[in-house]
Amino acid sequence: MERLFDFGVDVLLPMSTSTVMGSIEALQRQQEPPYSDGIYYIEVRKECLRQSGIFFGKMFPIVLDPIFAALLRSDAFYANPDCTKFSVVQIDRTYKKFSEQIESIYPGYAVDHKLLVANKDD
């Protein structure tokens, strides 16, 4: 069952990427000044559900968490050092892509092609 769910997430990822990224960007544009701070995941989730249509409105809440995690691990957007706030632009030097965060916290390790953290020497 888990493989079926993972397959569904993989299929939905390309279709839902624009919704997730658009939600983060829309929320950041509303800030005063725009793009001045990161957005919490719960705010992104609410905006994604608001933007999703009738079809995705029923399915999206179930798959949003793994889709968001996959986008984070694939360096689609920036995160603050503790990965609680997210941004489509680098707000300051502390906001980094996931792979950059891993490499700075754990020297010698990197995110591989399967989006897993692995030793660079292996």
C-alpha cells in the first residue's frame, strides 16, 4: 500500500509543484514589504488548499505533506536554518536550499540523486 501511495505522490508532484510554489510566492507578495520574511508551512498548506479546485480539494490534503517534503529535498525553495519558514527567494544568508543546509551542518555529506542524505565518499 505504501508503494502505491508513493507512486501517487510521484505522479502528482509535477502537477502540484506550481500550486505549492505559487502559494509560497503569493503569501510572500502580501507581506509588508514583500518577500521580507519566510512563510510557515501551515500558512502554505492553507493557501494550497484554498487554490486547489474541486478535484484536488479532496485529494490534495492527503498528499500535500509528502509533496512539500519532496520539493524541499529537491531544492525547489529556501528554508531558514531550522526549516520552519520557507521562501521562494533567499531572504538573507541564513536561508538556504536543503542540500546547502545538509552540507553546512554535516560536512562530508550531501543529498544524492534519490534525495537521501549520503556520505560523499561512498
